[in-house]
Amino acid sequence: MLAPEKRPDLPVSLTAAILRGAKGQCPRCGEARLFRAYLKPVDHCPACHQDWTHQRADDFPPYISIFLTGHLMAPLIIYFGAESPLPMWLALTICLVAAAVMMLAFLQPAKGGTVALQWWHGMHGFVPSGHDEARGPASPAAKGPWQR
């Protein structure tokens, strides 16, 4: 197993890391693909050698996808229920297809963003965390009295 490179083009903020992940890029270096399949992340980044096996996105990406889809679908559903001249079966078909397409479209970016979030905060074994790594080596004066 290769160790991560020392200082690739690290993101400067959590937002930058999440945007990289949502675009399907490695949140650490932004140069390689994060996913080898639709929702399956690569084990190691081929560019910066970051180990992505620690990620545990679980149910959070589907939750994000459902949340966004529901909020975007609400006006469409209200329109079809209140004012649409279309028959109900056609309105229901349109809504179900639109919801399925949105859910699938949001799912991979949500997973990429979730993996980036976990890496940035050092969750589930990502050591050092992206935040610590981007900040660089801490000076002795920056440490608190409880740290050595």
C-alpha cells in the first residue's frame, strides 16, 4: 500500500472538498476519479494515493437525495394536483418519472460530498483529517496547553 503524497493540491476549505467530491473527483487532490462504479469509490486515488476504504457514507447520501428531490418535486406535485388540465394518471406518471430521475441524478454527487465531508473532518479513520492536512504542520505556539 502506498502512502499518500505529502502535499498535493489540497482544498482550502470544506466547501472546496465537498465540491470536488460532488463532481466525482478525489476530494484530496482533485485530479483523479473518486468512483470506479456508480456508487463504489476507488480504494486508493491513483494520483495522490489517498486511501478511500475508510469512508462509511451508509444512508446519508440517499437521505440527501430524497430531501432534495422532495423539495424540488413539491411545486410540481402541487401544480398537478391543483391546476393542471392533465388527467391524474398522466400527472402521476410524469411525477414518478421525474422523481426517479432526480433521485438517481443526486445520489452520486451526494455520496461524493459525504465522502469528502468524512475525510475533511477525519471521521472513520481518515488520519490526518483533510482539515489538519490542509492547515499544514501546526506551530508549537498554535497548540493549546492541553496538547503536546
